Amino acid sequence: MPKHAERFKTLPEYPLATIPQRKRALLERGVDVIDLGAGDADLAPPPSVFQALSNAAHKPAMNRYGFGLGYVPFREAVSAWMEKRFGFRANPMTEIVPLLGSKEGISHLALAYAEPDTYTIIPEPGYNAYQGGTLFAGAKPYRYALRPRTNFLIDLDEIPRDVLERTRILYLNYPNNPTAAIAPMDYLERVVARCRERDILLVYDNAYSELAYDGYVPPSIFEIEGAKDVAIEFHSLSKTYNMTGWRCGWAVANPAICSTLAKIKSFVDTGQFMAIQAAGVAALQDSAEFVPRNVAIFRERRDAAVRAFRDAGFLCDIPRATMYLWLRLPEDVPSAVFAERLLEDEGVVIMPGSSFGTGGEGFFRISFITSPERIAEAARRAGKVLANLTAGVA
Ligand SMILES: Cc1ncc(COP(=O)(O)O)c(C=O)c1O
């Protein structure tokens, strides 16, 4: 057997890696599966993206390598959108990096900034690309447990000094997956100041910037004074436009950080399919019309999910952003056991808190990505499994 590298051995199982196969097996057994696992809605993208994709795909030039430059109108559309949405002007050519989905950029970036004997600070529970990138780079993840105690914020004052001294990257993601927490501006100001003091790269993952409710408007990190010296912000078409499968996102940062990421990528990929970037232009240009209607659908689903899961006996806050509920479990019910029973006995996919790291234990995540009726049915089944587990039946 060819020998694995030590670095490979450090990778845990990816939480969603086996779910599609498990789901398929259940469906083959005739089970009525309800999938509230991945953050991947059953809704359609803006209609304009299909025409834009088709028009572009018919042009031979658009079928050639995009290279790092990609389709320049995409860079321009991203820049215009960033300015309109956050009042932040990013130079389309030097301060934007097109990505094959934001996950790709997030995980590759660590290769340029982290190395053995250095740390990255990662939220736990948190999106797994942060630890993936860190482990690929041979660096050490310092896992900070996001718990209600700090409103699911990373308090840098609690991180040991010797770790901070050797920290290269801090990963922040607000609105947060999986806890749905949001970050106050004064918190972001403090974090930016600390990263500037210590020359720590602040990776601000803003994948959920457009999925917010009840008047909350998530900020860009670049709304914070001085952030441009140390921060890179990641965005994605995935969640905002129901385009997870298209694999299209971008990073925004100062020219030095952008060219660093672009250099890494030039050895890894040869650019996004430019017809997809052309579709991205259409999506971004449709924002004003499409996003509010899409958010209204998610808000209805959120309300249905909160109602149904609370009625089924679970505790959760009402999220002001994202497509997730972060639900508490009783102390004596391990989240992995709950998730396994719910999947095997009732055909419902949810994410156990422990799949995001031990800091996520005591909770589970549902994605409100399907109709209110299906969410209510999933909640009813989840309540049944919880009742069985707490009664010691299962
Ligand atoms: C916090 C967070 N960041 C980034 C992503 C990646 O999005 P994509 O690679 O589809 O752009 C996700 C997807 O679930 C996410 O939850």
C-alpha cells in the first residue's frame, strides 16, 4: 500500500462526506428522507443566470482557460456590488480574487501564511475548511470553543500568550455557521485592532452576509477602520443566490494579500469556467430584485423551523441570519447518538454538534432549506427520537 503523508493522517473525517451515500441507501429502502443537513437550499437561482451561462458557453473564447484573471466583467460586477452593499471600493483587478467557491480559497490560503510551529485560531464548532487549510499547511489549529458564554464570539483575551505570539491566521465567520451568531461592530473593531498589533491575518468568512432577517444587515469587515491592512474577506454566490453547485465565489483584500492567494491558486487551478463567472455577473446584477424575495422565503422557513422544533421539545434562539438553527440537547444525549438515531430510525438528516468539533457538543444544527411542512415533519420525528432517548428506550 502506498504510504500516506503524516499530514493526511491528521485530517478527521469530513462531516458531510458520507451523508449522500447514507441518504441513497435509505431512499433505496423506501424511507421518506428529510435532509436538513447541508446548507444547501432546494430553491432555484435567479432565472437570469441560466441565459447568461448559455450565452457565454456558446462563445468559444469563454470555453478556454480563465486563468487567475478570469472574466473581467465578473471582477467589475463584484467590485460594484461590494461598493453598493458595503460602501467599500475594491479595485477590480488588484483587490479581488475570483474563486471556485469560497471554500477553495479559504482552505488554500493557509498554505501561504501558516507553517509548522505556527498556529491558526479556528472557531469550534466551525466550518471545516479552516482546520483543513491549517492541517494541509502543517500548522496547528488552536480550537476556541464557541459557546453561549461568549455569545459564540472568540475572545482573544482568553488565548494563551504563547499561542497568540505564534498565530498567523484568525478565522472568523459571522453570521456564523453553525451557531447562527452575529458579531457586534465593537467586537469586530477590537479584533481588527488586535490582529493589527500582532500582524495576524484575519480571514473573515462572510458567506452568509445576505441571509439576514428582522432588519439586521451584516457588515463587511472592511467597514472597520484599518481592516484592509490585515483582513481578507470571502464571499460566495452559493447561499445568497441558491447556487451552491456552481462553485463561484471571491475574496477581497489589499493587493498584497490578493496576489498571495492568486499565486497559490496559480499552482492549483487554472481559473473558474468563465461562463459561470458570466452567470455570476447576472446574479450580482439581479441582487436588488432577487435577494429580498429569497430572504423572505428563508424567513418563513426560519419561523416555521423555530416553531416546530420548540413545539417538539427543543431549545433554540431565533437566528437573525444564516439558514441554520443551533439547537440544544440534554446533557445526557450525545449529539452523534441523536443524529444517528434520527437518521436510521426516522430518515432525517441533521448535523450533530460534535461533527464540527468537540466544542459543538451539546447541540445539533438543522438547515432550514426545505418547505415549512417538511421542516415541521422533521421536527416531529426529531421530538420522537429525543423522547425515546431521554426515556432510555433506544
Ligand atoms: C461558513 C461557510 N463558509 C464558506 C462556505 C463555502 O461556500 P462555497 O464554497 O460554496 O462558496 C460555507 C458553505 O457551507 C460556509 O458555511
